[in-house]
Amino acid sequence: MDYDLVIIGAGWAGFYAAITAKKAGLKVALIEKGLIGGTCLNRGCIPTKSLLHSAKNFKLSHSFQPDFTQIQAQKEKVIALLQQGMQFNLKGIDYLQAEAKIISPTSVSAGSQELKTKSLIIASGSKPIQVKGLEFDAKKILSSDEILNLKARPASLLIVGGGVIGCEFASFFHDLGTTVTLVEKMPQLLPNEDREVAKKLETLFKKKGIKVNTGVDAATLDLANYELVLVCVGRQPNTEGLGLENAGVKVERGRIIIDEYLKTNIPNIYAVGDCTGKIMLAHYAAYQGQIAAQNISQPSNLKKADNPIVPNCIFADPEIASVGMNEEVAKTKGVEIKINRFDFLGSGMARVLEETDGFIKIISQSESGELLGASIIGPRATELIAVLTLAITNHLKVSQIKDTIFAHPTISEAIHEALN
């Protein structure tokens, strides 16, 4: 079978690449050895948010016996519905559930079939990083993939890694009544986030009863003290066994090397998403997938994947979100900044929701007033960040936000209040 484009991997990157290419009139094949939706839909974004939402509902209802089976069933229902939606949107695309292997720059096997193609996009995603001495055994020491399928709530849980995944699971299991210990080797939780935000989260976690230990190596702990151990110290590109060497695709430390147009060193082969080892976020993967497909369909009008304004969201309790520069990055770069902030204690809607912990912190350039970044910890942070992402992307100034009328009473008006 001959195609204009073959895509390996049906996660967010591969899916959006396929849809974009189809709209451009290309004949497309999409190959996935696992489940459609990849990590995000099946083992990441969607299932974890479903679990967190259910746990929060149980906490708000003051139920002392959350139904773990019901929580898992709701998660599976959400995943199944979204899988159906993705399958529907693939009409006009040949979707092959098989293991893919590159034979040459213009030939890919999908199970027993061989596909000929003019162009190839690799969107093979990522997998959890293993830690020496804490290797996954699917029994006591679990990856973030494996812990999603627990049949019962553990009485105690050690979480190794205080990044996004670790903090989200800490919130989830604590809300269900598990005794949670969170260990992070770096001096703060969420090492890439604003220091003040990370410190606030640590304080709130401890106030709830989550045991937080920063600057601690998990190797010094006695695992016998915990029923289960979740190791979530990050993810790594999933590129083994793809046959990259058959096409001569350049790889460094497991990640596929690409240029600013998402091309590999082989002219007709592109790579997008987590397998490139860049920003490992589903929305960034989708962005890359769309651009790669556009560049393949319009080779005379190549577009760079160079938008640096990428929001980061953490669905812990409270939520955290950030975009652009934080205070530490701005100071490291020597940028003269002004910091505006607003505490949710002063928000009418936060009072109504009874979620007043946290604040908004907005960074702008001192002289011009242009917004450079923002960090939020508090209610609806993951939704609020969209407003600030739009503002920063379009180089808006503090004065322009101040001149905008925000609805009252809303959480979003806290952005306006921060800049007044």
C-alpha cells in the first residue's frame, strides 16, 4: 500500500498530525501498537484528572469511605468515550493497530503489512524512567502507568519524585485517606516552577498531613515502612525497537534529533512529541504534530515550531499553572522586572468556593510593561493560565489587561486585581 504519509504513534502528536494531513488532502496511515490516544489518554493526562476529580468530590461530600472501584470505573468510562471520539475523527485515515518498524526511509512495516510512503512522522511517545535500586516490579514498586490500575486503595504510599506526577498522585491518594509520604531529591517540590509557588504547595501539603521530604534521596529510606512505592522521577523517549537505524535517523541519549522545522537528519522523516525529548506535554506534542503535517503538505512554505510560550498545568490540590518566565528565570537572565500579585483570600468567588489558598504572581518587563510570565497556585489555576498565555503570546502590556473589563464575581478577575 502506498501513502503520502505514514505516522508511527497515535498519541496526541500522531493523532493531530494525522488529522492535519488528512485535511490537507494527503493519503495517511496511522500506526499504533497500543491504544489510541497514547500516554495522555490512557496512562497520563485524562485518567489522572478523572481520578483527581473523583477524589475531590468524595472529599467535598465528606464521605469517609470512597468507593475505589467506582472511581476506577468512572476513569475507564471517560477513557472509552474519548477513544470513541478519536476513532470517529480518523475517518478517511487508515488506522492500523500493529507494531511498527521502519524498514527504510520510504518503507514501514505494520505487523505483517509493508507500507510504502513518501514521508514519515515518528510520534512514539515516552515511558517512565527507571531508578537504579527502585526498579519497577509491578507489585510493590510501581510506575505511574501501573499505579493507575490498582484494584484497591493502599493504606500507605511512598512517592519518589516531587514533580508534576508525584504531586498529583500525592493529592489523589491523600484525599482518599492513604497515608502519603512524598520524597524529592531536589531542594524544592516542582523544581522547574516558581520557588514561592513550590514552597506554598509544600506548606499546604504538610498542613493536610502529607509527609513531604525535600533534599532527600529515596535510597536512604526503608521501603518496608510502606505498602506501595510509586517511582515517578520523569519520563524518557520511547524509541527502542523502531528500526531508526534502518533509515539512518540520528538519535542522542534515546531522543530523536530534529531541527526547528521538526525534520530529522533524513529529509522525508519528521519526529514530534515526547520522542524528541523536548517539552513533554500533550498540548505541545499536538502543536508539533500539526506543524510537522503542515510542513509535509506544504514543503515550499515551511513553518518553524518555535513558539516558546507553553503553559504548564499541575492538577494537584490546590492547582498550579505557569507560563513564560518565572521570577528566578528572569533574574538569571538579568531582565528588569516588576512583580504583581494577588492573594485569593481577597477573591469573592474564591470565598464562595471555599478555596482561598494561593495567589497569582505576574511578571512584567519594568520599562515597557509587557507581560513576560505568570505563576498561579489556587482555584482554577489550570483554566486561568489560558488568559495569561494568550496575553503573553500576543505581547500584551499590563495597561492593556488593566483596561479590560473582567466579569464579577469570577475567579478570573483575580488577574485584573493582581495588576491594579
